[in-house]
Amino acid sequence: MNITPAEIKPMPAADLTCRVTYPSLGRQIVDSMVILGRTGLITGVGAVVLLGTAMVIAYAVAGAFGLLGFDASAGY
């Protein structure tokens, strides 16, 4: 059972028209502040994690070299 091109019924095209709407100035400002706040939060958390990791590594290295608890004034 073959279908010939004459038997194919055309299908209606989907309505692809869309309306472009632009946000208001107030909405743009709110969106910008949300993005700025989120960026600041992520940057701050990243900086705290990086600083904390550096402190843990420094503490471990100082412990490995026996520098923890060393009293510099005891050398005199």
C-alpha cells in the first residue's frame, strides 16, 4: 500500500508568530540588581572558601615543619 503525493493532505502550519515585549525600566533595574547580588554572593563565597583552604594548607605546612607553638622570644 503505497501513498502517492496526491493523497498526502497538507497540514496547517503552526502559528509561529510571537510578540516581542520589552521589560520596563523598573524591571530591568530589579533584574540587574538581582544579577549583581547573585554575582557578589557567589564571589564572596568563593573568596571565603579559597581563603579558608589557604589557611588550612598553611596550618598543615607549619605543623609539618614544626613551627606551631614556636616561641620566637625563647631564642634570646
